[in-house]
Amino acid sequence: MAGNSFGKLFTLTGFGESHGEAVGGVIDGCPAGLLLDVQAIQAELNRRRPGQSKIATPRNEADKVEILSGVFEGVTTGMPIAFVVRNENQKSKDYSNIKSTYRPSHADYTWSTKYGIRDYRGGGRSSAREHIARVVGGAVAKQILATYGISITAYTTQIGSVVWNDNGLVPLFEKIEQSIVRCPDSEKSDEMVAIIEQVRGECDSVGGVVKCVVQGVPVGLGEPVFDRCQALLAHAMLSINAAKGFEYGMGFGAAAMRGSEHNDAFVVKDGIVGTETNRSGGIQGGVTNGEDIYFRVAFKPVATIAREQKSVDSDGNAILFTAHGRHDPCVVPRAVPVVEAMTAMVLVDLLLQTKANKL
Amino acid sequence: MAGNSFGKLFTLTGFGESHGEAVGGVIDGCPAGLLLDVQAIQAELNRRRPGQSKIATPRNEADKVEILSGVFEGVTTGMPIAFVVRNENQKSKDYSNIKSTYRPSHADYTWSTKYGIRDYRGGGRSSAREHIARVVGGAVAKQILATYGISITAYTTQIGSVVWNDNGLVPLFEKIEQSIVRCPDSEKSDEMVAIIEQVRGECDSVGGVVKCVVQGVPVGLGEPVFDRCQALLAHAMLSINAAKGFEYGMGFGAAAMRGSEHNDAFVVKDGIVGTETNRSGGIQGGVTNGEDIYFRVAFKPVATIAREQKSVDSDGNAILFTAHGRHDPCVVPRAVPVVEAMTAMVLVDLLLQTKANKL
Amino acid sequence: MAGNSFGKLFTLTGFGESHGEAVGGVIDGCPAGLLLDVQAIQAELNRRRPGQSKIATPRNEADKVEILSGVFEGVTTGMPIAFVVRNENQKSKDYSNIKSTYRPSHADYTWSTKYGIRDYRGGGRSSAREHIARVVGGAVAKQILATYGISITAYTTQIGSVVWNDNGLVPLFEKIEQSIVRCPDSEKSDEMVAIIEQVRGECDSVGGVVKCVVQGVPVGLGEPVFDRCQALLAHAMLSINAAKGFEYGMGFGAAAMRGSEHNDAFVVKDGIVGTETNRSGGIQGGVTNGEDIYFRVAFKPVATIAREQKSVDSDGNAILFTAHGRHDPCVVPRAVPVVEAMTAMVLVDLLLQTKANKL
Amino acid sequence: MAGNSFGKLFTLTGFGESHGEAVGGVIDGCPAGLLLDVQAIQAELNRRRPGQSKIATPRNEADKVEILSGVFEGVTTGMPIAFVVRNENQKSKDYSNIKSTYRPSHADYTWSTKYGIRDYRGGGRSSAREHIARVVGGAVAKQILATYGISITAYTTQIGSVVWNDNGLVPLFEKIEQSIVRCPDSEKSDEMVAIIEQVRGECDSVGGVVKCVVQGVPVGLGEPVFDRCQALLAHAMLSINAAKGFEYGMGFGAAAMRGSEHNDAFVVKDGIVGTETNRSGGIQGGVTNGEDIYFRVAFKPVATIAREQKSVDSDGNAILFTAHGRHDPCVVPRAVPVVEAMTAMVLVDLLLQTKANKL
């Protein structure tokens, strides 16, 4: 498989460019018999779509999903589920100013060199607009997980220098969604919004961190030794545009710890083996232990800023480049549903693999 | 493929348990015509093997590799390269004290539950001894990379609270190997050794961080959108025992940065497009840009400590468990060659994929 | 990957049901830089579409392909090429008579039992209408092969008891297409048409054989030991609806031969090693030898016949079933472009793999 | 994955050359908890090994299998099962006469050209000796299938011009094994032996056909649309050395049939849906229907004959080549266990996939 498919048994194959006809994908391996809630899929897309709030890019597209196959009388048939989201804005823009420019810290130079051709319209497929396919794939995966009582909650814990500490408590979905930055703490949320507005005012952008927690996880997900649960999650997260780091459990903090501080004692809770603490992040030996999985993903500041920057054009001439138009000064809030979606696909894939490897 | 294979075109399939007959693997997809340096493979294994220094586990095995196939008259034939390393100590030990104990923060509980059976001898395949196969696979991969002028250098930058800053300079291999903790700064190295000896004295263990730099990287490695170079590296690193986090370029630090601080300006260097700074970590849009790749991997403290800990046995009874025998109080120094090996396999795989996708 | 993807490096993922919204697919791994001839793709679809001639099913759909991604300014970008063909007739029919009937020798019973749900509209995805995706994938693959001078020619050599012997000469495309059964010999073609009309008159159907020849093949395609060229071709051919057998070179006839009769002597032709005869069918040791590849595919008679047949309904009651409507009494002529398409995808995949496995 | 792995969830990765150190493989994805009968594995190897009878090659090797991993206290652990069979004869021979000769209808020319290097010792990995790994993989798979009541029986139905018709009755294993050509009919067996002795006397070789029947198959195995059961079987069979054709059910005979003759009426047998006849070969719509699977595989005559043949050497000079030593004049009897082994691996893989794709 080339690089546009993700997953072994529950596989998403994505397609589409930012300003082409459509973006979409094909989900193969979705078990038959799932009563598919298409509105729930659309709701996830709405969480990701541009133009949701005053801090997001004003590109306002409905991002309406159309399901083309794999569902009959509302129920999945076991056949591939294909879907498309038409691009509405694709012909409206003039790209002549970036056509031959390698925008700093964008994919323009690397993709042009790799493929020998460049779809310069809005970054082509290197645009985060391809995340739409992931969100749809993840929305289907979430519906499967729900039948197992597994739920995924992601939220913003850092924007720039503003950090929120969740104290190990999983916030309510409603609280998260009330915040336009998806930080459930209203005070910190306000600070984060302020920072985003400030950097926008300064024609700049800012990074952040998303935390994700999975609850209701059964024991046994993960396929050692290479497809450990955390390895697949890391793969999934680092495949998201602008992601720069992944850590689970104590993460980088574990480096400074002693074993006696880090180990999770086993105890029996309600007749079931569990751990007293959960520094392991719900995964031991690459396999889930029944405790919550939790991890953090770092995102860099958006590369597109409305400031003059040094660059080079495709003929190798030094140039000065200033981005036009208005862009998201911070991708983090809209990355939250993408983190959830990728997590959901990893877990469904592992669930299906776990079923397979039984006598 | 089940979980014991890694890579699409250059594929390592590993096998073996800590105290079974042997550990080993099969490399499929190694191009024909490589004059294979078996001594160089053995040298990499020697870097990983136990009993190298006063701070490592005294399990002293030669870890001698035997190549079974795929090489004729010293040259690779394009056929699978199988290799085995016999376990010498496999019958020497009494495991009755851990047979029915779920050791805290080990794989005992999760694997037992997942597979319904447990090879309790030294952790079975959950032991880091399976890394031997990775090191051999990586050693072959490094020889391929060398023909392209690509080299990989990993080293320890943190043990417990002792942190060394490389100031962005890649240390010499000799400097790294002179240090028994693989930190090229002799002063910091001494501090790290002191910490390890201290925690051992306290029947405890300690974590750390490995940094890895790849030099001589061509433009174009990485397969968007899911198999971005960093996504495969993250997958590879988080598949290593005890790894808890991965970050590349500015990593988690990028979250607090502004776009104007983080972006790398394009410049022309010696007639070739490059970047003035390298905060991107050598990868843009998921594809290498010709600058050095660099990333960091966090490792937790070793779970095995010679202290009494609360746990549960396989019948669900609360017990107190104290590990016997002597173990590495810190895996980080021996993880360095494993990080390099996994990196090498990722890059060879991407190199081969890059060749494939041409008209 | 689940079962709706084909190929390792040049991968087609198909989707869609006979009477759903659309059928289509995503091609991932198509190299960048191919000037894509969309009319040529449409022309291939036209060869497969229903209602082409008096002997084919009168379902008359335009089967117009729409490309959604992966092509910019007419050239492939290296990104996934998604395409859809809308179903026009999907709401026009009444399926109440087959809804709960297991039609003999159809997929109704096996798919219902496997998936627990049945899209009974025209057989759902078990319909040969999914071949549309294969034809598009193959049409793109053919354009890649053309740049290497590789061409594929398939034709009908048997319908029922009428057998045509090509005497080892590859017929001209025009000759093949002049025949509505795709047999280039006009006399035999007439006989084949007569048989088809006869069986239709008798409310019956008939099988046949397609032969395929590949010319201009380079030495070296095939990935031993499991992905031998002939193994991938066999996989591809037996994945086509109604295919019952595959043989290459002397095929089943080789069973009765002596080695001295079957072996192909090596000779030097125009300074290049070749074989004096080509009983091997262009493949030796699983790898192409530069001679023409040729093979034959057997197709069973269409299962849908307008005669009363014994069957069982989904409640397990014995019933009598008579198919309504008019159907192709013979799939063979329309299978010809599908055989070519699958062949093209196998060869492109092997071509790309061959490029990859070089130092 | 490169070409030396077979299967998605139950994966065999084979390695080894005819005259290298060893042949062997790694089975990944074998479910945990199987009480592995190693003697049964050895018994299958004994069926394939050379020197079994007066008609087989006198190369007499014990072909003793050693299991290196994945089994603990006699039970599979879910971890990869690695195994090796040491080559005993590997240093005993002089290959100077074939070193630079392209033997007619062997892999010498194609592999040399593809890989740029040739392990000329007994054909290297192109030798049928690699089938050892398949037989071991298949022997493990058979033990899994046995727990489901699925059994596989293959036998010889043709050697040269001698054809045996089984009249649709599955012969007893004992009857098959009593025949040194593995044809259960003693009269036809004698005729087949006579033909083999005759061609050997004439320094020639002869081809044949193996039929395989699978009994006790559940409904539901096969992954449409590309991984239909018959497509995977065809792939498996055509990956065997010397195989030239595959057909299932009525096979090529179906081409001449009418639908009314070919269709299998559904009936209820003992409360279960079945078919009155089984012309479909146990597979409909690519998925097993609970009836016996049956198929036939054609094998060409062995290429190695002790006669002078025209050929070319690696410098492109026309030469005359005569094979020395003694070789099997017919591979068919020893191919029987290989056909069974490949069938077993396909079915286990599909069984595991069937488990996976459930909610």
C-alpha cells in the first residue's frame, strides 16, 4: 500500500486536494451490521470545518459528506464505505503569487522535489483539508467503539505559553465544545483565545498541545512487538499535519523518574485486576491493561503568516514572500477532532485484530 | 501481517523469546548486490549486548549472529536474509517466583490476558532481548544507507535529572562510544554514571532520553499522507521497549513558539535549496528536505527493581513482590543502538519506496 | 487491508454496489508525471459497459467516469486518483422477487450468511458492475505500461463448444473489436454469436475462455517466491466474477508433456538472450524472461437464467425460482477488457517493485 | 512485504537456498493456545522430502525441523514460530558445469538478470527445496483447521498421459500414501510409476495434475472482491514451482457448459442450506458455501533432463548443455503435500479474517 491508506483490517484510504473537485475516502473492513449514524459523522465534520468561530479561518464551507456505498437501509454491509465532500471554493482563488514560491516550512519544496510536479492550489493534498477523510473514518470507528463502551475525549491543554493542567480528570464533552479553543477550563480558554487573537494581530501564529483520553478500553489491544498500541497511536498522531511530538503516560517526564516512582502497583478493583496508579498510560508491554489510555500531541505554529519571510522560488532565486489572505493563526482547536478520529481508527483496527488471533 | 514484521519493502520479521532457543529474524527486501559486512553487524550487536560495562546487567552472552541465507560469496542475493542468535543462558534459571506473579509495569498481566498463556521465562518475547533482531536488521540497513552517504548517530542526552545539551552539534561516534552511558560529554557522562550507580545502590532504576541525528539525507523521503517520515519514525521508536515519547525538530517546544520564530527560511546553499535554520527537524510536509533529521526518544525507568512492591498473582490475590537477581538499572545506554537500528530500517524502507514511485 | 484493495505499490481500492449511488475506486501509488488520457479511460469503460450489442444485457448506462483527485493540469501528481461512475438505473427496479431468494450459483446465500445482511438490489457488490473500478484502474495502468512499450491484448477463444485456435499469433486490436464477442476470426465469431443467441432463445447461458497476451515485457518482473508473476496473475484472474480457471504457457496441457518437449532452448536473438520456443509463457522461475506472457482464463456460464430452478429462501423453505428481466447470456465478451485491466495492474505493480529493489 | 511472505493474518515468511546453511521460515499470527504436534509437522516434511522411493531423487536428507520460538511447554504462545531445517548436502557438490550456464526452462537466466547475482548452487532459492518452509507452515495450519473439523486431501490424478478419474469421491489418506505417486487407485498408480520409470530411462521427465479437496468447510470464507477464496488459492498454487494452471469446480470444463447444466440448486439438507450438486467447487461469489472445495493444479515436466539441450551461457555464447546427476523425473508426487500446505495456509488466513470482521 502506498501512503494514503491507514490501518490493517479497518482501513481508510483517503484522497483529494484542498482545491480539487472533492476530498473523501474509502473505509474498507468496517464490519457489517452497524446502524450507521450519518448525522453523527456530519457532526464530527462540523467540529473540524473552517469558519466555526472568530478565531478560525473564514473559509466557510459546508463540508457536507455524501456516502456512496457500503450502507444499505442504514446499515453497514461489510462492503467498502466510500464518501466524498465536495470542495466549494475550489475555483475562486488566484494562486499566482505562490505558484513558483516555496513557502517557508510548508510542503511546497519537498513535495515539488519528490514528485516533480506541484498542485499549488492551496497546498494541494498537503493541505490539512485531507483531514476531512480522517474525521469521517474516525466517526465511523467511534460508532463501532461505542458498541464496546469505548469513548474518546480530546481537548486542548496548551496554546503558546498558556498551559492548562487537567489534574488527571477527564473533562465533559460539553465543557470542551463550549470553548472555541476546546479547552474545558473557561479561564484558561479565555487566555488561550486572547493569545490567538494577539498573534493574529501581529500577523503571526502559535502552537499548542492536545491531550487525548480513551475510556472503557478492554485489556488486550496491541500487537507486539512492532504494532504495540502506543506505536500505532504515535504513527497516527505524527501523520497529522503540524504534529511534532507524541508522549503517552508519563511521557518525557518519565525520563527523570525512578522506577519506584513510576511503576503502577497491581490491585484488585471490584474483582478485576487493575493498577493503583496509571503512570503507564493504560498500556503495558504494548498492550492495553484496561486503564484509561492517555497521551499528548504537540503541534507547531501554523507556517502561513502574513509577514515578509525570506525564501526561494522554484528557479532557485532568493525572494521575499508574504502570505496573503487570512488563515487560522492556530490549528490546535480544529486538530482536536482529528486526534480523536485517528485514535478511534487505531483502536478499531486493534479490536478487529484481537478478534482474529483466536483459535 | 501480524505484529512481528516491520517495514513495507525492506521488512524485518523478528522472532524469539528471552529464554527460548534463540532470537533472530528474517530481512526480506534487501536489494541484491550489497557486499555484506558481517563483522559490522556483530559490532552493532556488541553495542547492545548485556554485560558491556559495570552499569549494565551482568547477563553475559556472546550474542553471536549466524547468517543462514540470502548471502552468497559475501554478497546479498536479493533473497531473504535469515539470522539467529542462540540464547546461551536459557536453561540456567529458576522462574518459580515470578511464574504466577504479575510484575508491576511489566507485560505479564496484559500478555497473559491477551494470549491466555504466558512464557514467564525472563518475560518471554516481551523482553528487550528481541531487540537483537532489530539491531541486526538495522545493521544491514545502515550498510545500504552508507552507499547513499546517509549516516545515523544516536546518543544519550538525559539520565534521570542529568541533562546534556548538544547545542545542535552532532557528536563523534568515538566520543559517544567512549562513554559507558553513551553521552559524548565526559563530565555529563560521569554524572549520569553516578546517578545510575546511585539508583542501583537504592535498588531502584532511572529513565532517560536518547537523541538521534541523521546526516546526508536526500530530499524526498516520506510517503504522505499517512506514512510521513516522522510518522514512521514515531511508530518505530514507540515500538521499542520502555519508550514513552517521541518528538522531532522543536518537538513539544514548538507548542509554545510563534510561527515567526519556528519557520525555517529557504536559502540557496552551494547552489542547492536549503533552510537557514532547521527547526523543522529535516522534514517538511512529511517528506525530508535535505537537512539533518533529528528527534528525541524518552525512556521510562526500568520496571524491574529489587524492592518490595504491591502486586497481584494470576489467581487474583494481593501479594508483595520483590524482584531477584540483578538487572540493568537504566536501559538508555543500550537503547542507543536500537534507536539507530530502527531509524535505519525506516529510512531504507522509504528510500526503496521513493525509487518505486517513478515512471 | 481488507479484500477491496488490489496491489502492493500500485493499489486499487474499489467500492460500490450495482444499484447503489455509484461505483468507483481510488488508485494509490500511481507515479507522478503521467499525462493522463481520460478519454482512453472512458474508451475502456465503453468496452465493458452493458448494452453494447445485440447479445449483451440491455441495461444501458453511460458509465461516465469522473476523476476527483490526483490529477492537476492533466498530469498525475503522485497523489491518489479517485474516480466515480454514478449508477443511473439504481432506483428503477423492483427486487421483491429476489429479496428473500437465494438465487442458484449466485453470491446471495454465501454473502448473506457471511455478513448477516444482504443488499439484494441487483446483487449489490457481488454484481460484476464492480468491475468498472478495475477497468479504470487498468486503463491508468495501461498508460504507464505504454511508456515502457508494454501492451496487452485479450480476446475470446471459446464460447460454449466453439473454440478458436489463434495458432500463437497475436490478433490486431481492431480485428478483436470488430467482433461483438471479441473473437478476431470472423467465421468463429459468427458461430459464437449464433451460440449465444441460441442459448438466449432457450432461456439459458453459456461459458467461455479468454486468452491474454502481453507483448514488450522486460526481463525481471515477478517477486519470488510467493509473488511470482504467474501467481499474481492467477490471483487477479480468479478474482474476476465467474472465472473458474487460469493457465499460462502450456497450462494443463503441460501435464501430459515430456521435459524434452516442453523446455524452451535459450538462443541469442539480435544480441539478446531469448528462447527458441515459448512454452513457458514468458515466465521462468516466477520472473518474466522477455518473451510474450500468455495465459487463458475460463469463465462459467452466467448463473442468471430465465428458467425455473430449485432453490431455497432465506427462511429455509424450498422454492422454485425463475429469474425475470433480461441478462447477458454470456459474460465472456465483456470480461475481455476486465482481464486486460487486471493484467495491467499486476504488471505495473511488479514494474514498480522491480524499481524499488535496487541498491 | 517483499515476495517471501504469504498471508495477511497467518503469515509465513520463508527463507533459505537449496545449498545454503538452512531453509526455514517464521509463522506470525498463529493463535495462542494450540497444542502443537511437532511430530505431525515432521511427518508432513517426510512426505515431501527427497529419496522417499525408487522414483524420487536420491538426494537423501533427513529434513529434520527444529522449532526455535513461539512454543512454550508444547503450546503456541501467539508469538512468531520460527523453524529451521539444516541442509546436510550443501557442500558436497561441484557446480562448475552450471555456474555460467542458463539451464533451459530454469530460473537461472531470469533471476540472474533480475538480481544481477546468481547463487548457482542447486538453483539457490529458486529450487523447490524452499517448499520445506511451506510444508511446515501448512502443517501448523492444518492443526488449526483440525480444531474446526476442516481437512485437506490432495492426490495425483494425472502423470503424463495416464489420467485417473476420482468420480467425485474423496480417497482415503492411507490409500493415497500407499502409492509412491500418491494416486489412490492401485492400477492407475502402477501405470503412473511405469511412465515415470520409462521417462527416466529415456533421460526425460514428465508432468501431471494434483487434485485437492477440502472437507468440513464452514460457510463464509473468502474476502470479496479481490481476495475471493479461489483467488487466494490460485495465488497460492501458482506460487508453487512448476505449477502451470489452476481450476476449481468445473474449471475449464465450465466454458463449454450451459447455465442450466452448471448451476447448483439450493436444497435443505439436515436443516442446513446446501446444494444438490457441487459444480461450483464449494465457493460462490468468492465465499465458501459449506460444500467441499475442490480444485486441480497442473504441473509441467521437470526442466532438468539428462539430455543435450541448446542453451546460452552468461557471456551470451551458444552452448550445448547436458544436466549431470540424477533428478526427480516427475515432481507431482512430492508436490501433493505442498499443495495441501498452501491450501491450509490460505484457509487459516481466511478463517482468521472472518473472525476479525465482526462487530
